[in-house]
Amino acid sequence: MKRPVPAFALCAAVMSLVSACGESSDRPTGPSSAVTPPAPTTGIIQGIVKHETYISHGVFPEGPLPGAQVFVTAGPGAGQSVTTGADGAYRFDLPAGPFRVRGSAQGFEPRESDSGTVIAGSTTTVNVVVLQLLSNVIGDWSITGIVRDGVGNPVAGASVDSGDGVTWAVGSASTDGAGRYVLTPKRLHPNTLHITAWKEGYRGQYRTVPCMPSCAMTMDFRLLRIIRQWLDGPSTLKVGEVAAVRTVDEYDDGSRTVYRATVNSSNSAVVRVLTLEPPYQTTYVKAIAPGTATLQLLGQPVTLNVRVVP
């Protein structure tokens, strides 16, 4: 005969079981520890390599240079290199710190970028690097001087251009407040240079000098300032008459220049501008019918009123 289990023992067993179950299901769990990602140690450097404008069986404007090699020449990323794509663009992932890159391509003179700093976790865009054709790289040459007006005052903001006098421009500069300019382009140039100084409101001046293959010279210019301009021609014509019309410029030194006038007529039925004929040095107008017409110098607010009588 089995001995009955005491009530207090059965109760204790049941309570122990309930307590154990409750402990396993209700005990709170501690928070999981968050993992902080490491701070970035590199940054992106990007830029574009272009070729200069050049002439070779046509004019090729400045544009992207694909296939150029770009080398990191300074900083912790020195020694890395990439090749530019079809758009001339390149991109590096470099350690934080200073950097400098150099672009090069076959047939072009290598050139380095400005110095910069790689910022970790950021993208830095480098100024465009423009490579010059080796065929255009020559010894240094320079032309310097002062541009003055007709009474000896310096002319600021005047333009000074150099080239072959037709289509080939190889350098340009502007005068400073003292009228000084410096032309020091590193460009292939013709053996004979045409140097032109000009400014709106002045009579331009040009000179031709030899420069084979290099030269260093001083060349001053004198630009006469136009203080008055008018059309020289008759104010009255009879029907059928033909007359010459010329432009007169008066300068700050008291001198004048008379030359062919390019004019339009406000009423060609009264006064007609005749077609130029060789040697193309004089413009003629013809009185057609009684009335009044105004001749205006092309591109200038200079006019001459002409009355036509029978």
C-alpha cells in the first residue's frame, strides 16, 4: 500500500514548478550593446583634365582629354594613379591629409594641380587641369611697355594683343592703372609678331616686330583719344547730284584723321548711299528726290542731315 504524498510537499512541488516557469519567461533581459562604426579615414578627390584650344587641320576648342594619366604626387596617397574617362574626369579615394595631382598625356606637357587637402568622409573637387600641346611649348618670350594717350597720360584698361595679324592670336594683356602691360605667353608664335594696342574711344596702334624664336623687348604705344567725331559732307544737294561723305576724328593732341565713312540713309528715296567702287576709299551719296534724309555713321551716334532741293 502506497503512502500518500503529504499535501505540503505536493504544494511545494507545484509552486517550485510555477516559479521556475515564471522565472524563465518573465525575467527582463538587459539591453544589447550598440556597435559604433569606425570614423572614415579617407576622402574622395575628383577633377577633370582638358586639352587647350589648338589648330590642326581645323580649330579644336578646349575640351575634355580622355586617356590622360593622373598621378598623386604629394601627401599620404602619393604614388596612386588613374586614367581619365571619355569626359576627362578622374577620381581618387585617398587618405586624409595634403595632396597634389599631376596630369599627363602623350603629346602634351605635364601639369600639376593646385595643392589641396583630403578631408575624411568628404569629396573635394580639384580645379580643372588644362594640358598644353608640346608643339606649342617654346622658349620664353616677353614684350612689355606702357600705353599713353596723345598728351602723355597713361591709358588704363587698354588691350594689347599679339599674333600674326590675321587669325593667329598667341597672347593678350590689359594695361594696369599706370598704363603698363606684360605679354609673356608660352605659345608657339610666328617669326614676325603683330602687336596691337587699342581701346574704345581711342585710335588704335599696331607694330610689327621680329621674334625668332624668342625675344624680350620693350614696346610703348600712343593711343590718341578721340575728343570729337563728325561726318564731313554737304548739307544741301540738288536732285541728281553726287557727293562724297567722310568721317573726321579729332584727337586730344589737336590732330585729325579723315577717312571713308560707312553710313546708312534714313530715306533712300531722298538720299541714296551708292555702292562702293574701287579703290573703295570714299563713300558717295546721290540726291534722288526733294526732301530731307539723315545719314548716320554705322555703329555710332554721329549723323548728318541732308536737304535735297529740285
